[in-house]
Amino acid sequence: MLQHVSDSFTVGSIMTGQKRLKKLKKTEDPSTMQKEVRELQINQLPIVENGSVVGMMIADPEDRTLPEVGSYEPIAPKWLVSADTSIRKLIDILDSGQHPARFVFQGNKVVGLVTYADLNKTLVRTALYFLISQLEIKLARLLRHHPKSTEELTRYLSQSRQEDLEEKRMKMAEKDVTADLTEKFYLTDLFTIIGKIPDLYEKLGYQSRSKFDEATSGINGLRRRVAHPVRLIIDDIDSVEMVNRRCDRIENLLSDAPDKEPALRV
């Protein structure tokens, strides 16, 4: 079920359709498009011949200067990605190739273009948040079924965080709300507590706190980027690697976390 939802976030949903693309004819002088490329902050131009895309021209990353006529990358498999490719897979593809864009094909036809800049779109944020939320749910489940009570677990947090959670607990009690305080934990709380309890990080396959800390490094930072629409997830092509590595860490943690609910603590 969860995998089905994750796979529904696809390249076809975030690409720029061919009709909206700025294009350059194969024989056309690139200087005719130079001003527009800079104004629109475009990094690449599809090259067309007889109405079909035949390649891609890459602008200089420093000042977006276009090369001379005829200087373009011919269309090849390394420039292609299927419209039904998942967004998570696209991140991996853009990272592995270090190419800033891919033509999107459906059937045997190029239908659009997707670039690393598209990874800042709302749908991508939704896909990444969904991935991170799966991890939060699994880690919270680990704590919820640990022999220590939630109140005991909060003592592994900073004094100010303990006071904040105690205030939340009192407010819930005043409103006669029955809720597990674990639901108020942030992702960083989960990492902090698990990192201080050997039997918990060992359940995730890590033999030391340092190994667990290494495995979770940067994940909370990615969550903050994803949750704040005004903050870019991807600043440039090099930051695709950073996001991909952190997604890998999340997926590794998800695969190591127990799938079955352990017995409830009493």
C-alpha cells in the first residue's frame, strides 16, 4: 500500500510539457535566445529538427552563456527518463549521472523535460515528506512498545525539551485528552532517544551510537527543508547528491526497522 502511494509520485507530474518548453532549432543561432535564457534562468535548451527533439544545449552554469550553433549534446539514453519513473528514482538518476536535466518520454515520443530545479516543486516535497513520515511512524512505534514508559524516555532529552513536553502533557490532561506523549515527539527527539538506548539502535541493526548517528546524519535537516516551502530542497545540481544520500539513509532505516508491531508494554 505505502509503496503504491510512493510510486504514484512520478516524473510526468512535475515535468515541463514540450509545448511550454523554450526550444532552439538545430540551425538557429543560440544568441537569439541568450537574453531570454538569462531572464528566465534557463540552464538548458532542447534542440529540435523538423519538429522533433534531437539534443540538448547546456548553458554555462556561471553566467548562462549559450555555446555556438551546433554545440549540443545529441539525444541519447543518458538524457532520457520515462514519464512514469518515480520521483524517488529520478533523484537517484540525476545524482548518478550528474546531468542537470532529462528528456521525458512516453511510448516512443519525447513529451517534456525535467530538471533538478523541478525537485523543488510541491509534489516532490510531498513525496519526500511521505518518505520521512514513514520513518517517523516506525521509530515512534519502537519507542511506544519499549519497556520504559514515555515519561522515562523523555528524560533522555534536554531539560528544555522535557519541560516543553511536560507542558504539552499538562494541557492534554486539562482538556481530558488521552494521548500518548510519543505523538508529540519531533524526529530529532526520536533520534536522540534511540541513540541513547542500546537495545533500540541494535534493533535497527547498529552496534554503536556512533553508527546510528552516522546513519541518521542530515535526515532531520532534510525534513526541515521539505517542510518549509520557502526553503529550496535543491540549490544546484551538486545538492542532488546530498538529498539522494539522505533518502538512502531513510530507506535503509525503514528496511531495518521491524515491520510487525511488538507486544504492547503494560
